[in-house]
Amino acid sequence: TGTTALFFAAQGGYVDVARILLKAGAPVDCSSVDGGTPLFVACQGGHEAMVSELLSHGASVHACMKIFLNFQYIVHNHEFVFLFPQDRATPLFIAAQNGHSLVLKLLLAAGAIPDAPRNDGATPLWIAAQMGHDHVVKILLHNGAVVDAVRCDGATALFKAAHKGHSAVVQELLKFRPNLGLLANGETALHAAVMFGHLPIVKQLVAAGANCTIANQDGYTPLQLARQQKFASVHQYLKEREQLQKQPTAGGTPKRMGPSSNQSKAPTAKGAAAPSVAITG
């Protein structure tokens, strides 16, 4: 596997052992077969003192996983099935994924890149949003993370937070004016919230200016989607909001609910077809 004594010491958070090994000449960035270094496992475990020790000995915050295989053992067939290879994750990504905010701050102070993505385009902000770590999301945004960074399937951090029902994350993201319109996956964050019946998030998005009448790639408005999914409270709320948005003002134009926002479709590469769908992972 390529793992070393320092790797195991870092994994367990044994700082005294790590100091002895480093003093004896153990290479701080010696990696296992998957590219993981002692810093990776220290970040994964949230071992702040260990992370600080490794950084003080020059551990690289830019190291990347070579490949991470998520595998399942299929009992009936007695075989391992490997799913979704994910690589190029950095120590910062691992810290964000696990919600270790103090470790995250140490890495950023050491020069870690806030938006360094995996090969699938997921950034530390994206994974923190998916996992519901609002404290991590806040730190990353205030350190320059791009709020609308997109994974390869067209989903943004806001889309995933809305999909997963993470209201506190949505609140942090909305402070940085994310795209509320159609994404490259043909959906909006509002559609994602409606699909899973997350009424509090539906209200947050509408209050921020999300368009209740915009149709997704399948031709459904959020209201129609709520009716299809049989979420009565969401449907009733959106019905009221949609009627308000359609009401003309004195000047003859529809009323606009909430602050202005980007409602236009996100651009895709020239000649490239938009991904066919979208609520995954």
C-alpha cells in the first residue's frame, strides 16, 4: 500500500510519535499507493495539532489523490464492485468534506487553493455544501471560493445544498449572490428544493429572487413539479408566490419578488449538449 509509520501516526493523531519520526528523517510527503500523504489522513481525522506539525515540516498542501475508489462488496455474488472513481482531491477538499473548520483554516493559511477541484469539477465549497457544513462554506467563501463553481453534471454548491435540504448552507451561499436561474443541467436550485419537498429552502430561494415561473429542461415549473411530487405545502406556497409574480404593477410589468438575481441560463461550451439530468449524488 506504500503507507509508512508517519502515515499511521498522522492518521491516529499521535503528534509525539510523528515528531520522533520526522526528526529521524521520515519524509513528510511520502505517499501511499493512492497518493494520500500523512497530511491527508491528519486532515481527514481533524487532527489540528498533527496538521500544524506536518505543515511546519513543509508538508505540501497541493498534493492530490491519485485515485479514490468507492467500492461495495456484493454479498450474493462475492465480488467487489468499484464505483465512481474520484481523484485529484486535495487535503483542503478532504478537510471541507469532513467539516473540520480549524484544519481548513490552517491549510488556507499555508497557501492551499480554495477552489482546487477534483477531476469531476467538485470544489471544496461544493462538497462542503453537499455535506451541510455551513461553517466550512462560510470560511471558504470569505477566502475567495467561487460560489457558482460547477461539477461536471452541471450542479453548483447552491443546487446541492437545496437538493440535500441544508438551509444554513443555503443562507451562507445566498449572501454571495449565486445563480438562481437555469444551470447547465437544465434545472434551478428552486427545482432541486421542490423535488424533495424542502419548504424552508423554497422560501429562502424565493425571498432571494428565484423565479417561480421558470421551467426546467422537462418543461416543469417549480409549481408543477410540487404538484407532481405531491408536496401540498410547497405547492400551496408556490401557487401564492407565482400569482404574485404574475401580477402586473401600475406600469404594466409583473411584480418582482425579492432582490434582483441572475436568472439567465448558465453558458455551456460551444457545440456541447447540456447534460440530460441532474439531481445526482
